[in-house]
Amino acid sequence: MDTPRYHAWLNAEGLPPFTAILPEDIEPAIRELLAVQRHRIGALEVEAAPTFANFVEPLEELQHRLSRAWSPVSHLNAVQNAEALRNAYNACLPLLSDHQTDLGQSEALYRGYQMVGERESETLAPEQRRVVEHALRDFRLAGVALDPAAKQRFKTLMSELAQLAAKFDENVLDSTNAWQKHVTDAAQLAGLNASILQRAAQRARDAGLPGWLLGLDQPTYVAIMTDAESRELRREVYEAWCTRASDQGPFAGRWNNAEVMQQILARRHDVAQLLGFRHYADLALAKRMARSSEEVLQFLQRLAEAARPAALRERAELEKFAGAPLEAWDITFHAERLQRSLFSVSQEELRPYFPMPRVLAGLFSTAEQLFGLAIRERTGVPTWHADVRYFDISSASGESLGGFYLDAYARPNKRSGAWMDDCIGAKRLPSGAAKPVAYLVCNVLPPAAGEPALLTHDDVVTLFHEFGHGLHHMLTRVAYPSIAGINGVAWDAVELPSQFLENYAWHPDVLAQLSGHYKTGEPLPAALQAQLIATQKFHAGLATVRQLEFALFDFRLHAEYDPAQGARIAQLLGEVREAISVIRVPAWNRFPHSFGHIFAGGYAAGYYSYKWAEVLAADAFSAFEERGVFDTITARRFLDSILARGGSRDPLDAFVEFRGRPPQIEALLRQSGMLSEADYAETSDRG
Ligand code: ZN
């Protein structure tokens, strides 16, 4: 009998054979895999004497196998979105969601974990006990205790939520891809740098047009906001960007996410109430480091009090500099000019000093020095695009630890932003072991012909950020898939490694390794480097207030949902802005309609996590500053207490083990210039 060709992918033991994953195979493959899983789970459900070895470990293996098969599909959908793949992906979402819910609501499995927890309470290792505790918690959060009708309702809600999230993403992607602007008069593009212009000219040539064709990809959007001298162009592009997937702007109503958002919020609220929570924010916090909604709101409030005076000062200074009241599409442009006048440095001028090969060498050597690693490129690995590279990561003594793909450049049909995701999860089970493999995805400007890609310093910081997530995934020493790497880590602590590593992209010693002019090899001149470092605190108040605006909007949206009124999206955003914002935003701005983090990603009632984890990251980094940023003892402790431990322990305990005390907010306030060195020295004496 012929075996289906997709078995090569479903049963792959090594890296996924990306080129062999065909859209038409995806649904049959996933159906077959789920049937096999159901059969095995059925056998475990009737296990009369469940133990960690005969019950929990096989379930961990099944989880590993499923995530390993699905990961490349979900990844391709994000980086290579095309209609056939999108349809296949969407067809699988309800299947996977139903499977997860059935698993989470199985009373037989729940009893099995309870029995293991009770009978082996004396003999389980701490890591194993954590696996069992997490599983029991997740069963409760999946509605294992509900009556059959409520269970069915929960299952329907979860399946609909998965599909709504995909729809949200599609609307954003389609409205982003649809926009373009043809320009034939060079004067309209005054101020834009050569690489953006080259890209736009190439686009025009590809479309058989003279002049330039602008798209709404992230590098182009950012470049226009930062540098386009034409206020009219800035306004037009700002409007296109901020009205994506909405009832406003150039495609008003065409891919409108308004109803999708309402439906998502209504269903999340229903899920929370089914499980006995006041609202979705409380449900989300059941798996977080923050203990209550009140604690989160107080935390955000405290940061707002520290940041708002600074933000108001910064805005006043900026308006004085610009000589006129500023609209939303003027802020970045004038901020960039003010920054240049203060520090005589600009993101665009820095590009030649940050060619991709040099940046990667500096990033890798930072990680190698800190954690005793060796990172080497491996060629000939099958990928999804010619630009994608693969790297092996091993210990200094040569032991293989894992690997990662790097997909760095912006291109059409690729989701915007930057992220790390797991391709293969780590495991060390009796059934076999697997080394962790990560995807690192960015959207930097692709290289011009014959030249290396040239990065802004913002791009460099983003790359460090994602690599920090990657290290969390790849340096894990946890044996069990459900708590290895970033799995099972409290979501508000998951940004700790990423934001921690960002600090290195600002450090003088690292900048010297990272930079080298792509023509001469000359590192970033000392004066320019000092100016760049000084910019770290530039407009920190405005940036913090903006992040707090997103965080408060997201959290209150989920905590104040009222079924009688539906989600008050626009009103609530208005209230939050009224309370803390310092920048005026036009009434037609529809930012929530493309806020994928909270509607399609994992950050629902969790956007505050960035600030929460930034406190942890700044405080952790301050331990390095005290002893030297490459201090090997401190780095070893960070690796042992936090990085390698995944979800195997409580994040607060892990932090205290590393730092010798609970986290303090002052390190972050100092880092962003909201607390003076003298005041910081006083607070840090407290021990
Ligand atoms: Zn991150």
C-alpha cells in the first residue's frame, strides 16, 4: 500500500521539509494526525493505574508531536500567505480547536492527572510535579468541571474564537497589501532615504510603471513618518495605516474588523463567565505572574504617574521646536529632527554602520560570551524562501543545543512585525529526545542588489529582542514539552529574556562589535556612538505613555466588558486617551482595528506584559551593570535561574533566586530617565 506523501512531514524527526508541505495535503494530514492522537488518548483514558511514566509522559509526547506537525503550517501561513495555503490553514483551525477542547475537558484524563499527583506526590521530581499542577490548572480552565451543555458551549466558543482571530489577521493583511501609491514627481518623495526610494522604484518597475510605487509595508510606513518632507504624503500614508481593516480611510468598509472585534470580545467574556470568572481579564490572570486585575491597573497607574510629566515636557519641547501645534502624522517627523539637532544622529545615517553580516556576528558573539555558546550557519537546509538562513547553536564544548531559522526581510504576503516562534519544542522523554528549533522573523528592509542589508539601530534592537526569546526557547534544560522553553511561562514574564537582551544592543562594548561601515569596515565612531546611546532616553516619556495607552485600553476592554452594551471600543479608547495621552489623535483613527496583538495574538488582557516584564528585565540587567555586563558568574546565574528553566517554576521565585530580592520598578525608571542616578542610588540601597 502507498503511504501518503505527507507522512514525510508528519513523521519528520529532523527539521520540517518545508518544500514538501503542499496546501492540498494539509487538511488530510491534520485529520489523520488527530485521528491517531484520539486513538492513543482513548487508550490512556482507560488506563486503570495511571503513573507519571505510563500516562503523563505519553501525553507529553503526543503534545510534542502535534505541535511539531502544525508549527510549519501555521508558520507558512504567517510568512508566505497565499490563498490555497490560507484556505487549508483555516480549514484546520476548528479541527485543532475542537481537539484541544476535547482534551482539556476529558474527565478521564483529569482524574488520571489527579491520581498521579496524589499517588506519586512523594516521588515526583519538582519539574514533574509542575507538569501535573499545570495540567490540572489547565483542565479547570478548559471547563472540565462544566455540565455537558456548558462544555459544548465552551467548545463552540473556542472554535469560533480561533476562526475569528484568523479573520482579523486576514483583514489586516488584505487591507495592507491592497494599498499602494504611484508617484511620478520626485519632489513628493523629498527627504526619503535612498534604500526606500530604490525599493519603491523597483516596485514600480515590477508593475510596469514609471517612477515609484509605495506600499504599506512597515519599513516604508516608518520611513515616510520619519523622513517625508511632504506633510500631505505623511498624512495620506498615516491615514492608510491607521484605518486599515476599518470603516474609514481609502478602503472604508472593505475589510472592516469592527464586527469581528465585537464578536471576539463577546465570546471571550462568555468563556470567562462559563468558568466562573468576573470577566476575561480575571480569567487571563489565572495563568499570570500578576495576582489580580487590581494589581495590574495599579501598576499601570503608577507608571503613568511617573511617565506623564516627562511626556508633557517632551511634547511641549517638540512643539516649540516645530514652531506649530502638531498633528499625529507630524510627531515622528519632528521628533526625528529634534533628535538629530540634539544628538546629531539619525536612524537612517546609522544604516551604513549596521550591515546585516556585522550585526549578526556581534549579536552571536554577545550570546556566545554570555552563555558559553557557539553559533554556526548551516547551509543546504530546506526553507520557505531563498532569503531564509539556518543556524546551529551548541555549547562551547561542542554539544548540540538546537537551532534557528532567520527570516529577516520584509516582503509581500508576510505578516508585519517581528516575532519568535517555536518550530520544534525541546523534549527528553523515554520515547525520544528533541532539540529545540526556533523561527526568528523580522521585517527589515531587504538588501539592494550587490549590497548587504543595512539596518537601523531600531532594527538591531528588535533583532536582539527576538533573539532573547529564541535563547529562552533554545537554552531550555527542561525535559517536558509542556513547560520547556517558553511553554508554560506566565505570559507577563515571557518578555523578560527578550527585553533583557535588548539592553546589550545599547552597550558601548557591544556596539563596537556590532557596527562596521559596510564599505570601510570602520566601527561606529565614538562620538556617534555616544550620541546614539544618549538617544535611548529621548522621548522615553512619550513612548511609555503610548505603551500604557495600549495596555490600559486592552486591559479595561476585557475587564469592563458589559454584555448589555457590547464592547465600547471607541468610547473606552477615548476615555483612556483622555486620562493619560498627551498626543492628539484624529477622530478617524481606527488603531484598534489592526491591533493584532490583542485580537489575533496572545496578548488579550496581556499587553501590560511588556511593561511588567520590562521592570523585570531592567532590574535583572542592573545586576549585570553592578558586576560588568559580561560577568560570567552573573550570566551563569541568569541562565540557571531563569533562561534554562522555562515554565518549570514560579516566575517570582525564579527572579528572587537570581536577584536575591523581589523586582523593583526603579531600575526601569532610571533606564528611561524618569529617575535620577542619585535617587536611584538611594532606592537601590534598600537591598
Ligand atoms: Zn517579545
